[in-house]
Amino acid sequence: MKRSHPTHEPTASQPSVQPLRLQKVLATAGYGSRRNCEQLILDGRVEVDRVVVCQLGTRVDIKQQDVRVDGEAIPRPKLVYYMVNKPPGVVCTNRDPAARFRVIDLVPEGEQLFTVGRLDRSSEGLIIVTNDGAMSHRLAHPSFGVEKTYAVEVAGHLSQQELVRLRRGVHLAEAFSKAARVHVKKALKRATQLEIVLNEGRNREIRRMLARVGHKVLRLRRVAFGSLKLGNLRVGAVRLLSRQEISRLTRPTEGRAGKSGERPRSKSRGPNRKTSTRQLGSRQAGKTIRPRGS
């Protein structure tokens, strides 16, 4: 049996999406604590794609790679898909040194999941939480052009020239950015309610775009992610996605070709799992969970 100590990486034909540390994969699969799983690796009992791996820094994509302990394949994780109505003040990161309340804290088995399409701490609305790395890549990568729809309230009133600038694009520090669509929903006395659609995602993009045309965002809420709509899900509530919702999200027509016109390079199959369609129990489904300390 061949032994290898360098970090194992997948081949170019099978790109890794959201690779995880090998010891975390083993712990999640039920092989003991992280420390026990680290010892399994150091003892040479773990193989990745039939190669013994002894380096603790190894990262693997469990969906693409064959991981074995003592020659036996570890169980594949069950794919789960949640929709969360993120409250303001909650962060999307999985690791937060400041120990703030996270989106995954709202979701059952959250520590094993990650968010798709982040919102900054002040923003709110629709977030998908899953362990499906292929779907995450497909929904979040700009080349697929999946649209995200936002309800935005800004200070003041936007002129037609300012709306045109948002549609044509403004220069941000790292790139040229524009809205796929933007229109006024309602003009208030001292503010304006907008609907903005993006098919790319940069850090605080809408806030920065509106700042470039001279308007401060008062409230920002994502109301749709591709075909998935937030609907009447309460703030802080969480529910499982239905099989139909998952199928629509993973359908090839959900995204559009990138600017160069090439077809997206990867596709994700919707899972055929009854567990994906089950609603949460009465204690969880539609239950509003408030951040700690609120």
C-alpha cells in the first residue's frame, strides 16, 4: 500500500467544493472526538482515494473523494437544505472569534453546515444553509448568474440619473459593479423603497453601490434567491426546503451563462431523498429563535 504524507488534493476533473479538514470529516462520521480522529490519521489508519494520509492539515471533499478508515469507507453525510430568515445582528460566518450569534446557531446540526450567499451583519432576509458543497458553488459563483432579489430602503429620493447609474454600473474599489435590475417600489417622505436584483455577489455590494450615488441604506433584506422566495417566513425562523424547491434551485436553467457566454462548468443534481422534504417537528418548524442576549 502506498503511503503519502503531503496534503491530498482532488484532481482537476473533480474540483473540490468546500473542502473540510479530514479530522472533522471523521468526527462528523462518528469516529470519535477530533483528537481521537487526529490520532487515527497519525497512526496511518486513514486513506483518501486509496492513499494513506498522515498529515493533519489534509482537506477533503467528502462528495468527490473516497475516505476510508481501516480499509472501510466512511458513511456519506445526509444532504440537508434549510431556509433561514436571518435577523439583523446575526453573522453568517461559521467561525467567529467574537462569539457573536451565527446563522448556523438557528439551525439543527448547524455546526456541520454552512451558509450559501452571505449577508452582512446589519442585513437580513433569506439565507440557505446546507452541507451540499456542489449546490453552494452553483448558487454562489458569478459564472452561473443566479439572481438575488433585495428589498432596500434608502435615505432620500433617487433621481432618474442615479437609477441609470446603478443599472449601468459604478466603480467599486475592486471591480465595476452594476444591478441587473433596479426600480422604485415606493417613495416615502424622506426615504425610498427599492427592489434591486443582482447576479453577482461582492462584500456589502448594494450598500457600496448606493453610497457611490449618494444614498445611505437604512434597511436591506434579501427576499429571493433564484427561484426560492422568502415568503412569510418569520424573522429568525427556519424550515427545511421541499424536494420541489431543491429541484428548481439545482435545475440548469436556474442560472445563466457568464458574461463571456460560456456554459457553467459544473452542475449539481437535486437529491432524491425523502428526508429533504420533511418539515421540522412542531418545536422547530416556523419557530422564531431569538439571538442570545436579545
